[in-house]
Amino acid sequence: MSDTILLYCANKAPATEKTYLQVWHEWIEHCPDPLTATAKHAAAYLSGLKCADNTRRKKLNILRTLYGVLLDMGEVQANIFAQVARFLSARKAQQVRPTQRLSARDVRRLLKVKAGRPWNTVRDRAIFAIMFGCGLRRSEVGAYRDWE
């Protein structure tokens, strides 16, 4: 079976080949016998990864592709990673963006706070007003160094 994977990956660009083989070897370390693996094994592997969701999806797509090749060659009975895609979609649906946008009323209330507070200088108030007015993120404001 690994010969099929090696042949398939050999036709890829060098960086793609390296990534595909790396993901395959990680999977083999988790599940030594991929022929008998089930969708439960695949879901456990993906949910146990300590990485960002986009990396998890990338690995899922690679393994789904590789199992598709193995299925086409008759080496496995089912593409277990095709079944796991639903699991990740359900997980993504549960995630909620941790931030909420301030309303114009909230911004006005913040700008009216009495002077003398550590963040309430004219410079800081101007930065805050620009952030809200232009829709800037904290990282975008933090990257700008010429506020003086």
C-alpha cells in the first residue's frame, strides 16, 4: 500500500510530495494498520491534532485524497476520511467568533470618559476614533509606528 502512496506522490511537485508524505507518516504513526482503520480512528486522529483548524482541514484533505487513490486501486474498502469531513463541518459550526463589533453609541460613551485615565490621552482617543471609523483591527494599529 505504501508503494501506491509513493507512486502517487512522486508525480507531485517536490514541496507537495514532501507534505503529502509527511502527513501520511504522521497518520501511520497514529494508526499502524491503515487497511483496518475506521472513520472513528480517522476522527480521533484529526480531533487529537494540536494544530489550527485550517491545518487540520489541510491534513484531512490530503488523507482524503490519498485514501481516494487507495480506494481506486482496490487497496481499501472505503475512504474513511471522506466520512470524517462531516465531523469537521459540525465542529466548525459550533465555533463562535470571540469578538463583537462596538456600536457607535458605545464608542461615543468610551470617548466621553473623563481625562486622567491612563488610556485617555488625546493621542489615544484619536487612535481609538480612527480604529472605529476606518474599521481597523488592533494588529493593524499596532503595526503602525508613527503616531506621534
